[in-house]
Amino acid sequence: MSLIRIAVDAMGGDHAPSAEVEGAVQAARAYGVGVVLVGQRDLIAHELARHEARGLPLDIVHASEVISMEESAVRAIRKKRDSSIRVATQLVANGEAAGVVSAGNTGAVMATAKLELGSLPGVDRPALASVFPTTAGTAAVMVDVGANVDCKPHQLEQFAIMGEVYYRAMFAVQRPRVGLLSIGEEATKGNELVREAHRRLKETSLNFIGNVEGRDVFSGEVHVIICDGFIGNVALKISEGMAEAVTEILRNALSGTIQAKVGYVLSRQAYEDFRKRVDYSEYGGAPLLGVKGVGIICHGRSNGNAIKNAIRVAMEFSHGRINERIERELAVTSARK
Amino acid sequence: MSLIRIAVDAMGGDHAPSAEVEGAVQAARAYGVGVVLVGQRDLIAHELARHEARGLPLDIVHASEVISMEESAVRAIRKKRDSSIRVATQLVANGEAAGVVSAGNTGAVMATAKLELGSLPGVDRPALASVFPTTAGTAAVMVDVGANVDCKPHQLEQFAIMGEVYYRAMFAVQRPRVGLLSIGEEATKGNELVREAHRRLKETSLNFIGNVEGRDVFSGEVHVIICDGFIGNVALKISEGMAEAVTEILRNALSGTIQAKVGYVLSRQAYEDFRKRVDYSEYGGAPLLGVKGVGIICHGRSNGNAIKNAIRVAMEFSHGRINERIERELAVTSARK
């Protein structure tokens, strides 16, 4: 098997390019994966010089422009033809890289991936999948967490098929349990979209367990959670916000009395493990399912470790031939109708 | 001022009637409020006998039927004409109680309140408001968290007006900051409903700060958060689920090593404070805004303390003349158009 190469948008995140370069170095060393760092050559080279990177399969491809977090995605894509996001994505489109990883402007990364890579045959709209931690220690994957709003029922059905393939390949579960996010378990509960999507999902060959509620997300009872991208994005951001809030509230509580401080010092490792479990930047990014190629979108705050994890996810996505499987499943489903 | 009486559905919650009776006794003692316990007389009397309740302003009103958590609300309301939920709500409709508190079947409580109390003039659809904790120590109130799905923009505008009045009265903030829950701060982001509601909210006299994201909920930057009830219910359940999950993950982490256990023992009070801050049953229930009367819906898991808090909220709602204010504000808004 020839060396897999992943393109990393080195200019994207809040800590670019240092987090991106660090993650690339770590991934190349840990997995032997080739990484192409895309962005302003001088900046990247300067950052690379700070690492022990000799002999590692790392390259730099220059891109003169940077799309900032605050820019309108639509305008930025039109104006900045030589952005690091675009150049990195084109490496995938041209077959020079197996996937692209970016912690940059999410809207711009998604739009660029759709534009430069195109959708897989049979995919109406690509969707973003994100991992949620569960108390069972397993992962729950939610699709869509923000690529689409005002979805139609047949689109939710496609999200379910794509999410199921992704879960099966990445987490080695034979028949992942697929649930539809709603506000009550009964099929009659929910809104118009959910009621119609429920009917459609029941007719697929998926292991559809019916409607699930927000609190089931963290239980481990459901593996793949399907929803409109507006709902999913709110759910994701609420969880992230809550995770940050509880960490802060806990920190404040633990710095209150001398006794609490001593307790904290003794239990610091446990507390650190806890923080990691609920810290979304640990989860290695969100794949955009349904595009021709592999696109992994990271949180803007990503550190080197998060970028390293995202590169690993991009590798596994490619190795697992997830897109071929999605194409096949969608063809089977549409043939059945 | 004559004694205020609050009707409590004593048969509703997971721990009924013990939690309800305990909460009623505590509230009567702490606030001097009259409480009418509604439900199966013998059961309630038996439970009451376990408390030091002599001399407290407590009454029992008999209701022969109980609506369970699992029942379909529509069917239960039609069939069970003498349910504790209905009898308690009728006490409010007849002016015998100032408000009703129930930890029972949420759908049945809401439907009964709408049916028996009716809507305030100018209110298109009553909405459920729920308190979220923030790191700032202030409260954030979200409207709607599940009374309505597939909302229209003008309904979201009404939710904002009702939520603002509620926040002003309950939390003594002169000009509460009102935000619209979306997936990006720009007015152009979101779905169709949010974009149109944003335009309408900008034209009101509310202190509208624009769109807010899920993570802003816990920051204290926004006081009143407006959304469709499907979104709000998912947001609420996700937060509750996450709060439970982090508490469990933390407990497991802290029982791992001897050192962590010792640390936990020393800092137990801090962890307990933390748990209370993120435990939704501490927050005294969700008011149904826009009905003629006061209806407070509690979590099924509510303990005595949660019921006591809900009775206090019902009292304050009534004292604050919140419904009169809502009526007035809605009249002003519709006159302006």
C-alpha cells in the first residue's frame, strides 16, 4: 500500500499555524502518514523548524491567502481564490491527497468541499457528523450538526444511511443503533419533519430504534443520531457550552476552601480525565459525509492533539473506503423503492 | 393581602405523593403560603401524617384518577375526567387557587392548562419557559422548551414578549437582554423561521441583542432565549442529559484510585455545590406563559425541594401580576403595528 497523504489547512484555526504544524508532526510520527501543510510557506517552515521533524513525510504547499473565522463564507470563497482552505481541498480533488483537515471557518470549509469535491452519486446534500461522549464509554455520532437547515425527510434518510456506514466503519459495530432526534419517543411526537422521516426510516434496512430524546444522546443506547442541521448544531453548541460551563463551575467550587483545594490537588488526575472526556476538541473533528473525498472539520480551538486525531480520522476514513460503501448503500436503498 | 393558595397535583411525579406532600409542607412553613394537595385523599392524608404539619395552611381536595407519565395526553384527558391534574387546574380556573404546580405527564398538564384556563387575550400559543444555570451565577430563561412545534415567526415574537416580562418580574432586571437561538450570530444565518423572527424582533421595543448560539446559553450574556419548542425541548433535554452524564463520569473518575477517593472526600462539599448548580430539579419548574392563570410544570424526578421551589415560583408569578403585564405588553405591540 502506498503512503497515504492528508492535506492540512495550516492557517485555519485559532492557534494556526502552530497547532496545525504540531498535529502534523505528531501524526506523521505516530501513524507514518504523509501530511501536506498548506498555507503561507514562510510561516509554516518557521514553525516546523521548532520541531524534530527531520525524515518525517511532511511537505509544504504554498497558499497566499487566509480566510478568517469572521468572514462571510460565500464572499470569502468568491474573493480569495488562493486561500489555504481551497488549495488544500484541491489537493484532494486532484488526487494528490486522500483527505483534507481544517480547523478554519466552518462555513467556508464546507462550501469549498462541496464546490471542489462535489457530492457522491445519490447524495442530495452532504452532512456534518460529530462525535458525542457517552457514559457507556462508547461514541455517539450525530448527523447533521450544521451543514444543512430546513431539511426534507428524504435528506434525513440519507443522513441516516451515511451516518450508519460511517459508524460501522469507524467504530467496528456490526449493526449500529440508529435513532431520530425528537421530543418524545412515540412515533407521533415531534414536528412535521420528524414524523415523516420516522415513517421513511422504519422502511429502511437500518437498525432503526425509533425516536430518541436529547438525554439519550449521552447514554450509549443510540449510536447514530439523525436530525436537521439546525437542531444538530444547536445540540452540539449547547453541549460544548455546557461542558465548558461545568468545568468552570467545578473549578470555582474547588478553589473555594482550603479543604476543597487540597482535595483538588489529590484528585487532579481524575479531574483531568473528566475534563478530557467532556472536551470536544479531543474528538478529532467532524467528517463531512457525502462529498467525493474526505473532509474533516475541526473546532477552531483545536490544539495539536486535536489536529493529530483529525488526521488519524481522515486516514481511517480513507482506508475504510467509507465513500464507496455510502455510494453502494444509497444505490441499494433507491433501487428498493 | 389575603392568603395566596397554590394547588399541587399530588399524584403527578415519579415520587408522588411523597415528594409533593413534602414540598407542600416545606413551602407552607417557609412562605406561609396555602397549599391545596389534589389527588387520592387517603394516600395524601397518610403521607401528610408523616410530617409535622399541624397548624399549617394545608388542604386536601380529592380526585379519583391519575394520569401516568406514559399515557397519551390527548387520550388521557378525554377519558379521565376526574384526574388530579384536571381537578387541580380547575381550582385555578374557578379562582379557588392562584396557581397550579404539577410534576406529572407534561403533555397532559400543558393541554389541561390550555383547555381549562384558556389563553390570555392576544396570545396565539402559550409557551413553556425553563431556567438554565450560567457561569455568571445569573439565570437564563429559554422560551419555548416544548409547548409548541413548527412555530411561526409571529409566535416567536410573542414568546419573546412573554419571556421578557417574566424575566423582568422574577429576576428584577430592568432591561433583560433577549436573544434568538440560532447557529451563527449574523442575521442572515439560521433557518427560514429564525431569519424572519429576527426581522420582527428587531422592530420591537425589546432589548434584542440578535442571534445567540447554543454555547452562549450558559454565559450569562443573554437573559431570555427565544426558540421554537422543538429546538428548545431538545436543548433542555440535551443539557439535562449532559449534566447527568458529567456527574456520572466525574463520580467514576473520582472513585478510581485511592488518592482520587481521598481527594473526593476532602472536596465533597465543593462537588455537592457543583452538582446542585447543574441539577435541573433544583430550579423550581417551568411556567407555562400565556395562559389565564399560573401553571408551573416540574420535572418528573422532582424531589420535595423542587416542589417547594415550584410553589414559590407560582406565588411570585401571581404576586408579580405577570399575566396582567403580558397582556398589556402584547396589546401595546399589536397597537404599534
